Amino acid sequence: MSAELLAGTPGWWAAYAAYLALLAGTSVERFVELGVSVRNARWAFARGGVETGRGHFPPMVALHTALIAACALEPLLAGRPFVAALAVPAAVLALGSQALRWWCIRTLGPRWNTRVVVVPGLPLVRRGPYRVLPHPNYVAVVVEGVALPLVGSAWLTALVFSVLNAVLLLGFRIPAEERALAGAAPVEEPVR
């Protein structure tokens, strides 16, 4: 593959089809996440789990849905070239963000959720990626929000998503999670 594939050329269409396959795989992964989340919510509610932060959840879903759509549309509508020097490392980062996300899901087990549902009295998890960061899943979200669009040279999508995502994460989601965890977890799990 050459260093840059110009929009509309046969090589560009092949790269675009591969990019659409990556986006489709990401979409399938999102539906799998939602299934895990629904199962985990049932587990949490059966144990007295309390949900907070409902107001910011629909905008988050809309933003993440728009991310996939914009990633698909921007290269096509704006005639963005595929640049191998950008696409390859961005794809590695996008896939790495998925690995981090699933490490978080595995570490939290049934306590992981796409919503903020906390079971009162359970200790905070301080193993896996939570040994290093308080919110490693959001690191995965931030990295993916930049990397996934850049695979297709969708720099405008990366920029807009990143700004809106920062507003939602820093202004609403993380504060809601912090308040919920502080009020529900009186003791911490030992570090392993």
C-alpha cells in the first residue's frame, strides 16, 4: 500500500471497505458490551444496586453512536485520503483501547456496567488496571475516540468527539461515578 491513497481511487475504496469492516466490528463489540451491561445490571439490582447519573447516559449513547456514523461518513463525504503512516498506528491504538476496555470489564466482573450502578457496601476494586488508574475504562474511551476516526483520516470527527466526550466525562460521568462510589463503598479491596 502506498503512503497515501487519494479518495475515489481503487486503492482508496479497498482501504475504505477495510475501515468500514473495522467500524462494523466496533459496532458489534458495542452490542456485546450492552449485553454484558444488562446482565451485570440485573446482578447489581438483585443485590441492592443503586443507579445514579441517568441524565447523562442518553447523550453518551448518542455521542458514541454518532462517532461510528461520523467515522464512516467523513472520509467518504470529505474525500479524506487514507494515509498509511496515520492509519496503521491509529488502528493499533484503537485495538489496544479495546483490549484495555475488556481488561476493565474482566477485572470488575459483574460490577462493570455502561451505566452508573453501584452495590452499597462492596469494596472498591484496586486490582488489574485499577491499581494504576481510578477510571481506566475512560482512558480506553478517550484513546479510541481519537484513534478510530484517524484510521480513516477523519480528523474532524476525532476533534469533535474528543471535545464533546471531555465535556460528558469530566463534567458529568466521572463526578457522578465518584459520588456514587464514595457513598457506597466504605472499605477498599486489598491491592493485589
